[in-house]
Amino acid sequence: MQRLEYTELVVKLFITPGVSSDGITSDGAPQFFVTIRPFVRRASGPFRLEIQRGGRKFPYEKVVGQYTFVRRRIAEAKTRGFDEFLYANAGEGITESPYRNIFFVQRARRKLITPTVCLHGVTRSIVLDHTKDWAGIECIEEAPTIFSNRLPSFDEAFLTSSTAGIIPVSCINHGSTNYLFQAGTSTIAEQIRRMYFEYREQYFKDRGA
């Protein structure tokens, strides 16, 4: 074995009630395990996403086993020129990406919109709590449904995650249509990204990290 030195790592702590054959009832003893891997920074620039049918079986719970299939679907999206995909279904419309939450911005109304049928991530919660102060957002809509026919009414879009922070989105593809969004230094998403970074760094500093 060789010890490798990295300046940044992703450390995940998993606490689970155990293996489950039906995804509801535990079949075994509770488990605790840790994964550590190098933190690979994504390429600069906004994401291009495509909409794929589906969603989490249990949208409000983090189920580890699903990620094997997610990697395959992301690889397929990349062959079509996209960075990742968004789940969507007939009941709730667009919900989230497999690793991140999605937000939309209406600039003229200073409004932020995000789906509610999703895994409520830590960064998502921070944005909801602070974005009115950070970017002058006047209204936040937590929407139970966001269908693709609403995408033309949005000026900006961005993803949130604990490891990557705020990721701007420049395009969402659905079928034969590419919906384009503003991205760059003058956007509300970029303002939120900068403020989130300052918030995160201060959070670590206050705790001696």
C-alpha cells in the first residue's frame, strides 16, 4: 500500500439501520462506515444538464445503494454532451439531480424557486436561510411541482451540494429543446456562490479548521 498526500479530501460518515431487502425494513444489524476519497474539483464553467425520467425511491432519505446506477446514467448523459442530469417524473416534475439540489431564479421578481420533493441537503438549507440577505431575494417559493413547461420563465439556474457549493447551470435539455439560462459574474447565482463561499470559510474558521 502507498500513502498518498492530498490537500483536500471528501470524508463521508454513513450510519444506517442495516441492509434492507425492501428499502423500508431492516434485515440486519445497524452499520457505521467511513469513506475517504480525494476531492476532485470540477472543471470551471456552468453545468449543462439533461432531464431524465425517474427519481429517488425514497426522496427524503439518503439511500447509498442507488449510486451505482447513477454513475451509469451520468456517463450516458456525458456522451450526449451534458455534465449531469435532473430527475423528473409525471407526478412532481423536476425534482433534483442525483447528487445535488436545483434552484431557479426569476431576476425581475427577485424570486428563488426550488422543488420540495427532494433530499433536503445541508447547502440547500443554508441557501434558503440566508439568500435574502446575500442576494436581495424578495421571495422564495418551495414548489411541490416544477414541470419543464415552466423553465422558460426562469432566468437563471444553479445546483447546490456540500462538496461543490454553488454550481451555475447554463442549459437544461428536455427532449429536443435546450432551455438556456444566464450565467456569469453579474448573475444572482454568482452572488450567492460568493457569499456561500465566505459563509463556509467563516464556519470552518470559527471551529478551528
